[in-house]
Amino acid sequence: MVEWITSTWLSAAMNGNAWAFPIAEAAHFFGLCLLIGSIGIIDLRLLGFARSLSLRAVHQLLLLVWIGFGINLVTGVLFIFSSADFYYPNMAFRVKGVLLLLAGVNALWYQLTVHKEIDRWPENGDAPSQAKLIAGISLGLWVSIIFFGRFIMYWPPI
């Protein structure tokens, strides 16, 4: 797999241009700000913080979550193509990947349950217990994803 990735035009483009990685890094950070900023507001509101904010209005931030996730998905793939031999065996990268999958399952759980009920909730009221559980899991997963994503550059420990 590593050999195939390093032989692609995308790998050559990422490694053949001095600006490719820094631009991807800046875009990844921007996407992360959109994603984490928006999901943080949504999750904290579901957990009961800032009750003066409408649940329905906060829920509209999901578009920014998906835009941020899309940016990070594309730039994350670019990082892998820039240095597959570094990322593939990296344990922090692998843990981050598993956490991303779990965050996806959690988002699907949200979509199939909480999302369908949100219009029935009181505007400035408390979210149901299931919504709070999903929000708490989401916050924990995203904090862990950021931690392991940052830790990738320091694995293996020196």
C-alpha cells in the first residue's frame, strides 16, 4: 500500500512543491476550526450550556461541521500521500483513525435518533438524556482526535 501511494501523481505533487504541505496544513487548521468550533457549540448546547441559544438555531451549525470535516478529510488524505511511509506505521495516526470511525458512528447515531426529534423539543429547554449522552461522547471523541492528531508528529517517542 505504501509503495502504491508513494508512486502516485498526488504523492509527487505533494512532495514536489515546497508550498503544498504548508498550504494543506493551513487548510487543515481552518477546517479544524470550523469543525471543532461548530461541533463544540452544538455539543455544549445539547449538554445544557447556553440555554438562551435556541436548539434549532445551534443545530444549523451542522453545515459548518460538514464543511470543516470535508476540508479536513481532503487535507488529511494529502498528508498521507505526502509521506505514507511515516503515517502508515504511526500508532498515533492509527488511533486517530479508529477514533474518527467512532465519531462517525456517533454522528450516525445522532442523525438516526436525536436529529429526527429536535423540532419537538422546547426552544430553550433541556435536551433529552440520549442527546446529552451523544454530545458528551462527541466532545470526548473530538478532543481525543485532536490530541492524537497532534501527537502523530511525535510518534514514536524520542
